[in-house]
Amino acid sequence: MRYLPLLLVILAVAAAGCVAVRESVSPPAEALSGNDTPHRTATATSPTTPSSSPTPTTHPSTSGELSYRRDFAWTYDGDRWTWSLSIPKAAYDYYRGRAHDRESDYAQYALSEHDRLYLKGMIDRFRETGEDRGYSEADQIGNVVAFVQALPYTSDAETTGYDEYPRYPLETLVDHGGDCEDTAILAAALLTEMGYGTVMIELPHHMAVGVRCTDACYGTYYEYRGTRYFYLETTEEGWSIGEQPPEFAKSGMATIRPMIQAPQLSMRFTATPSSASASSVSYRVRCDIQNIGSGTAKGATVRIAALAISRGDGFVWPPEITVDVGDILEGGNASAEATVTIPRGERSRIRCLLSGSNVEPVELRSETFAT
């Protein structure tokens, strides 16, 4: 008689990304720099499974404070602006503890749901300013980008000890700066929350933002799925909508990362003997689930079963049990439990299959064991 405690872990990614395509991009009618805009090719990519998450080696001094106060200053359209912002330490610490290894889909940093309340306060201020000044859509966008451009450039290696450490928007604000992907993520988050269509533009060794304009915008743009997204440089002051630094204009290739939330579910399960008789052994199976992506995972269910290996890998010892888990919020946890009973003298595997309406299925199987 063998009683086997079982434990497995797996990660999976929601099927909310886009299929990879290649599209030719026509040059715009006019470039603000006065130079001809080179031909572009855009590639849309789907997110991939994250690996282990690095932990930053440096932190701002907490000193027991409940929030971080940061002062910002920038210039737009000849006006000098200053702004003081308070961000709760708990919110900042939440993002420091999240995964920072999603280089295959930087847009997910910008689309997190837990910072919407804090970003909304900033967005309301930008909107009020624009209304008071009679800003056009292009000016509204330009003012947000000018704010981001004024943040100091800091490399990941200098501030975190890691070569690559993409920051969530609140991290960039509290850290008072970052590198190109950090400021691009922040700008994309703000503009997306304001209702502007955006994409992230990944060039060789550089990251920028693309914005859809209904106003008359000119300059360098990338066309993705029939829409023109005008280039926004976020790492240095003075660049306007459609202006692309010459060193990046020479690359000719870009990966377009659409702003689509992608919940990511991880799961592990344990199976522990719960009872036994002369004819069978029962195992209590517990599946622990976490949403490590951005956005809510909808309608999660777990199907728990024992596979009869000796009768063919597809045969299930009845019954297969379905547990409705429901929606799992970003960063949230859930669990599902059921008992499976396996006849004596059989070789079996326990299987847990996690699915949902906006996530890829996650399937876990134990090693084969005998009862």
C-alpha cells in the first residue's frame, strides 16, 4: 500500500495577446524634424510565461513613513509647472514585490489595476489643466509626455543592481525616474487611462510609446492593424509628438506591443491520502491558484480527476469533479478542493485542469503511482 503526498507547480499566460503579424508602414506626409521618415515594419507579439522574479537590492528610506512625497517640475508650451504627489508606501511596496521579469510583454506593467486610483488623481489634474488652458488633444498628450520626459534618466544597474528591472508606474514616480522602458510604461499607463489609444514601441535597445491622434499630428508613426500610432519619446525633454531621435530612426524595425490586459494564472496542487479500504484509496486534492498578471481572470474553474494509466492515459476514474472558482482579481488567490477515489492495484496519475474565459488552460499532472 502506497500513500503519496504530491506537489507540482506550473505557470501559464492568458490568451489575451495578439497573433504575430508583419505589416508594412507607409511614411507620414511630414516629419517634424524636417527629415524623411524611413520605412517601418511592425511586429505584434503575445506575452510569454514569466520566469523567476528578481528582487531589487536598493529601496528608498522608509523611516516609518506611511507615504512617499515626491516633487515634480516640467515645462510645456512655455509654462513651468510644479507638482507634489503623495503615494502610499503600501502601494509602492506591493509593486516592489510583484514580478519584474515580463520583458516579453512590457505593456502589462502599464495595465495593472491596483494603481488606477492613484493614476486617476494625476489624470484628473492633467485634464483640469488642459481645460483651463483650452488645450487641444495634441496639447493634452504633449503635456503628459513633457511631465514624463522631465524625470531623470537612471539605469537599472545603478538603482536596482539588475541589468533589466522594468518598473511599474508607481515605482517610477516614487523612484523619481528610470530608464527608457520605465518612462515609456508610465507614459503609456497615463495616456491609456486618459482614454487615448496607445501601444508600446520596442526598438533595438530602446522603448517608446505610440499614440493614436484624432487631431492633426505629423511626423514618425507606426501603423498597426490599420491605425497610425505617432511616436512619443519619453527619455529626454523637448521631443514632440511624431519626433523620433535620429539614432532610433535608423533601426528600421520595431515590435509593437498592444495595450491589452493579460491575466496570468499560476497553480500548484497537493494530493494527500484521506481514507483507504480493501478496495480503494481516496486522496484529498487541493489546488492553490494565484493571478500574477494584469486584470481580472474571469470565470475560473478547476477540473480534478484521477487518470487510470493502466487503462490508457485518457481514462478517468469516475467521477471527474469540476469546482467553480469564479473571478480572480489581479494579485488575488483562490483554491479548489475535491476528493478522488482510486481502486486498489492500479497505476494512476492525478490531474488538475484550470481554465477560464480569458486565460490559457493550466494542466498539472502528478507522477504515476500505484495504489
